[in-house]
Amino acid sequence: RDVEVYIKHRGNGPGGIAGTVHTLPHHPFDVVGWDGCLYPYVFSIHDFEPLTGRVHQPPPAHQVFEGDNFVICNFVPRKVDYHPLAIPVPYYHSNVDSDEVMFYCGGDYEARKGSGIGQGSISLHPGGHPHGPQPGAYERAIGAEFFDELAVMVDTFRPLELGEAARDCDDGVYAYSWAKGGKEAGK
């Protein structure tokens, strides 16, 4: 039977939101098998193609999804900045309006080499806390043409609170990984 699907999109209505009702002859999830993806329910990070440029592109160039009070960015293997004087690792910054969570799921995240961050690691940079590449990362990155890294970043526009499980797996020294001597400086 006919099924109404409500589609929300930008418009001139209140809050810049409008909607369209699309009627399908059957329910869109009434399938036995599916060849493809039901966006935004499934999206392989391996299908993401980031913007690249002559100089370092800020995180919105890596943005995949946006929701109410959060964004998701994918950092994937890619050609990096191609200006001869470009430094392709990110610059030091403070997210004054968001908490940043990074999940390092593949490759070797170029900006954090030497920090103890490896595949399977998760880092949290609360709003206002400065962070950026490891000491020496700028110098090592000059002349690089390709980064083989895979990470997912979630920026939340409301403060995060750490649960018991997150506190239990904190290594206690990550905050010192930018100091001379890296993680060992925090011990």
C-alpha cells in the first residue's frame, strides 16, 4: 500500500527547515535483500573522498555527517597539500565551541606519531584545550605527498561527560604527550 515518507531539507520556512512528503508504493524497508546502501544509515569510511588543496584543509573538508549539536569527520588515506612550502599536518588549535573525540581506526595518524596513539585508540580534546601535532610532526611532514591514516572525529557542540568506563581506560598521561619527552613526561 502507499507509504508516505517525510523528507526534511533546507527551505524558507521557520528555522530554514522545509519538508516534502514522497509517497512510495510500498514501505522503503520492506526488502529481502539489498545491493547498495541506505544513506545515511550506512556509509563506509572507505568510500569517503575528502577535499584536498595546495595548503592544509580545515576539518570541515573532512565532514561527512551533521546532526543536532554534532558533526562527524573522516580522515582517510589521501594525497596531501601540494604547495612546495605547505605543512600538511593540522595546525595547533583550540575548539572553543566543541569537544573533539577521535577514534584512530587504521593506518598511522601522521600528526600524532610518537604520542602513543595507535589503532584502536580514542582521544578526547575538551573545548578550549589546545592541541595539535606532536613535537617534530611539522618537520617530518614537509614534502610528504600522501597520508595513510584512518580516523573518525566527532565534534559535539554540547560538553561531553565521561562515564565510568571512559575514566577507567584513561592512560593518565595523554595530556602530557605534547611535552618534551612525549608520554613519558607525564609519569
